[in-house]
Amino acid sequence: MTANEYQVTGMTCGHCEMSVREEVSEISGVTDIQVSAQTGKLVVSASGEVDDAKVLAAVEEAGYTAVRV
């Protein structure tokens, strides 16, 4: 199991967190998602390797930008 951390910009509320969580949860292999609008932190856990490109694309689809920490 692996966990990757990202810094997301643009999130301001619980709805923002929910949008990011919904998009990232569609990535195959993802087992857990922790996201905080207050800190901008996103931690994605997966059963195998986490594909950064897919996570970043999912965050962008939700309307935000992210970078791997």
C-alpha cells in the first residue's frame, strides 16, 4: 500500500473537499482519500502505486490545481 501527498490550491469549504474526493475516488486502486480545504492537503492511499498524472487530472476535473509534495 502506498500513500502520496499533494497540495491543492483553490479549495475553500467542505463542498470543495467533496468534489475532489468524488473525482479522485474514481481512480482504480484508490483505497483511502484524506482531503482538507483548511490546509489544502490531499493524501491518496492505494493498494498499488498511485499514478500522479491521474490524481492531478482528477483534481483538475474537480476545478482545482494540485502539485505532488
